Amino acid sequence: MPADRHTAPRRSVSRRPNRRTGHTGDLVDLKAIMDETGKDLHACLLELTGEQAYLPLAAGYLAAYAAKDEEIRRRVRISLVLEHAQSGIDRLLHQIVRAGVPDVLAISCQGWSVPVADEIARRVRTLNPDATIVYGGNHVSHQGRDFFASRPYADILVNGEGEETFRDILLRCLVDRRDPDLADVPGLSFRTKTGEMVTTPDRERLANLDEIPSPYLHGLLDEFLDSCETALLETNRGCPYHCSFCYWGQAVGQRLHSFSYDRLKAEMTLLAARGIDSWYICDANFGILRQDADIVDEIVRLRQEYGFPKTVHTNWAKNSNQRIVELCAKLNKGGVHSTYTLALQSTTESALQLANRANMKINKIGEIARLCRQHGVVPRGELIWGLPGETYQEFLRSYDDLAEYTDALSVYPLYILPNTEYHRSQEVLGIVTTKVEPDTDYAYCVEHAQMTADDFLAGLRFIISNNILKVGGILFRLYPRVAWSVAGVPYHRTIEGLADWVLNTDHPVAQRFKKYYRSPLTTHRQSLTEVWLTLKRDRAGLLDMVHQYLEATVHSALAEQGAQVEVLREALRFDAETYPVMDSRIREEQESVEERYVRTSTFAYDFLSVKHGESRQLTPGRFVYTIDHPAGLWRYPIENWYFGLLSYQAKVARIQENSTEPDRQAELIRAGDHTLRKVSL
């Protein structure tokens, strides 16, 4: 069994010169850029993550590219501050100024980090009025006039890719630190000493990404790897699509540029040898290129050799096909947890047209979901609530369309991001936005021509219920399909009623969730974390809450109509018994066999065939299944735990099946009726 990264020492990795690719093996020591002695200029690169224990890449790229220049390497000291956005202003500022207040502060921004970045910039300006303060990143890029109007302390805004531009800024600061001449540097906006804002022409994207030395392979990120839970990998840049809600930097609708496979292989080997559990491949469409299959093969090989990574997440290519499913399946079969997402966002035609999306047809979705289940891959869905062109009722129909084929279904509210088509078309589409989160700069779409403010709040409450039952709870995998096929209960109906029930019940676990329904706009994001905490502290109570909710709502209503609800209860028991095991280090060591917990259970219907999509008809009988839970959920990176739950649900296999008489079926159902409340996995 591979050593656990929490107990095994991190290994050092040798770096061999490689003249052909020019990354690991440059004879130049790029790490000299971080030396403190004898330097004329101190530049600090600040990058704040939205997730705990993530290791970001942008600042490392900027430092590595700048360090290629001999004059910069000789005269400039670059320090890196890579922290979570909520680490605390004082802590961040201390790290920035620990070797002196920087002459240049360069901040890589996303929406989750802008408020903190602004406060840091204000304080650095106070400490060093002559400092040059530079911003970059997708959330602020190309926002020149509005950006500077609200930030008197900012000097330079980088537009687009930043590696070449940051190098040029440093070179100009070496000539004149207080008033660098930037007029002929492409790819930026800046404020002159007279207060005038100047924007230079855009810079061409880098076509050969290997011109950027690897910050991993050159050791620029070594000090951060020991505390890293999730490492980022970028295999290419660019996105061929033009979705109205998305801004993938300057590369939207552009040709993809790739890093070489040799370089990526060396980076992956280093991360595996250092024992990094979780990797996030931050491409827009991983799997779209031929070399991506080689990358997956190498990840599986490294898992076997080093025991890492144990988890890989990515944004799979939007144009889903059998090849993409097989890549995800190969990871899972190789012991690397991964999930596959059908990111449809909507099935409402008018909304898709405004979003510049062309989704696959429903029959193709069914085929992809069937392939997922055949290959042992968990099919996950994704929708956006609040898209222009879609009413609340149409959104619920979109939910029903996708829920038919997925085991987990995430719903996100629509942010109107800078530089997107929605941002440019707000007046035409009747979009009204609001910013309510003090820790982010995201603007929610709270109204548009087809959605009222009340509709928006109803959708947020639906998201919270979905977080509890379908995303965070991932309990509703089989039950909604059985409720629909047996009793005609729409998928969304099993979710939508939870809000009113929670607000009016005295169930002890439900008390945890009341505050989210009362103030959904400001708290809905935290509802996922609440599910995780409840699962860790009171798994049985969470399952019982779901049982009580369904008994009081769906089941009681069906009983009043004379419908039989026993099969629904049995389906819920199936979901409960295959629900992930929240274990501990001690339990894993003492009870698991080859990192698994295995038991058997008997059901009165062939739920496995329905779960696998082999049949929509429930066959009665006596069905004995092995229920095989993966061990180790306790060590899963908390930032992505709700993805992890999908991979940690039990694998179910049929041992035997025998038809039984109807009275025996009823006996089996009654015998299992209490199991939901008493299961103690």
C-alpha cells in the first residue's frame, strides 16, 4: 500500500539539465532571483487563492519568466507571497514587508481576492509612497478607466497574459523607479504623474509556452510544496468557445497553445515524488488535445510508482464524447479519484442562444451518462441559475432534464463577470446586479427580463436545498429517479420542498440550516460547508433529517393519493447504505482491507440496474449486493470535498437475485424500512 502523505516524509527531487526543452535543465540558476543580497530593486509578487492549501501558478510564472533576463536576475530580488485570500491582512502584510517594503508590488487578482488585494495595496502605498503597485488577472484586466477611478493607490494594470509585460515593467523600473517610462510597453494601462490614464496596444499571446520556465522545476515554489494540499497544473492556454458568462483571459475564442509533454511529465513527476495528494488541471477544456491522453497515462503510472496523486480534478472538454469519458475512467481505474461533469448550464433554448452555447442533444446526454456508468465514472451535472432568457419554471425544467442522467447536480448562481458578453449587454438584457459579499468582488445577476428579484431568491433557496441533498449530501442519486418513474414526482419537487420544511421543523439537524434559507443571498455559499461539518459530526442525524423530510412531504402526499410509497422508502435506503463513509485515520488502519470497507445488503428490488441506467423498470425480487466503500475520506482535501464525496460513494455489485412472492417482498421492505435511521457505517 502506498505511504500516506500525512505520515511519509516528502522526498527531494533531483533536477537534471535538459538543453532541448530549456526548463528543468537551464544552466542558469533562476532561483538566484530570490537572493536578497546586492540587489537594487525588491519586487513582491502576491497571489491569493480562493481555496485553502492550494498552490497557485501565476506568480510563479511571472517570477520565472522575469528571471530569464540577466539584468533582472542580477539587480532585482523577487519575493513570492502565496496565501489564501482569508489569511488575514496583518499576516499577509507581514510576509510582504518582512525583508523590507517592496519597491514594486505586483498582485495577481481573481474575483475572490480583489477586496483583500485592495486593502494590501492601500497599506503598502502608505508604507512606501514611491512604490509601484501593479495589478493583473482576469477579474481586473482591460478595465482601465473604471479600475483606476476607484483605486488612487494603483499605478499599472496588466491587460492579458502577464509574463512578458511584467518583465518589461521591471526593466523600466530599473531605469527610473519613481516614474518608469511605460508608453511603448504593450499590454498595459497606467496612470501618469499628471493623473492621465494611458492604455497601450494589446500584446500578442505567447505561442510557445515553454518560453516560460517552469517554477516547479526551477525550485521557485519549493518552500510552498510542504504545506500544499492541492497543486495546480496548466497544460495549455486558450478556449475555442465564446460563452457569454465566461472570461478565460485574453484567450476566449482563441487557438490553444500548449506546454510540451516533456515539461509536463517532469512537473508531474516532481509533484508525485513530493507526495502531493490532489492536483487540479486548470485548463478550460482538458481532454481536447491528443497529448491529454498521454498525460492521463502518466498520472496513472505515477500513482502506481509513488502513490500520488490520489485525486485529479479538471474542466473536461465541453464537447463530450466517449474518449473524454474513457480518460476519466482510466484515472478512476488507476486509483486516482476524478469526476466527470456534463456542464450544460441550461436546456432552455432561448437561454442557450443568449449564452452562445450549443449543447449536445438530450439523447447524446443519455448516451454519455450511460458510458459513464459502464466505465464506473460518476456522471455529474452543472447548471447556472439566473441565465438571461430563462424563467424560474424553465430553470426547474432544465434541472429535471439533467437530473435524469446524473448522480450529482451542482447549481451555481450567475455572476456577471467583467469582460464577458453579459457584462457588455446588461442594459439590453435588463440585467440588474448587486455585490453583497464583503470578501469577494463578484456581482450577482439578481434580475433580468425573465427573472424577478423574488424569483432570484427562490432560486437561491433551491440551490441551498440542492447543496444539502444532491451536492453536499449526494444522497439523492437513486431516490429521485425512482420517485419519478414509480410515482411521477418531478426531480425538482424532491429538492424544492426542503426549504419550507426546514424553516418549520424542530428536527435538531435542520436547525443548522435555517439561517441559510432566511438569508440566502449572503449565506448560500456557506451551506455546502455546513453539510460537510454535519456529515463529519452527525452522519446518522443528517440521514435521519432527509428521511423525516421525505416522510412529511413527498411520502405523505403520495399516501393521501393512494400511491404505494414502500418502494420509495426502499430506494432511499439504497442511497443511504451506499452513502460515503466518513472515517478516520484510526478506523482506516484498523478496519479497512486494501483501503476498502465491504459489506452485503439485501433489497426487494433490482435498484442496481436502474442506477446503472440499464433499465427504468424496477424488477421485484430478492437482490443481494456487495456494498464496497472506499476508505480515506477523512484525508480528502477539504476544498473539493463535495467532488470527493462522489468518488467515495460505494461501488455496488450483484451477488444473487431470486424472484419472491409479493408478501415476501413486503416483508423485505418492512425489514429494511428502519435501516436508514440505524445504519452506522
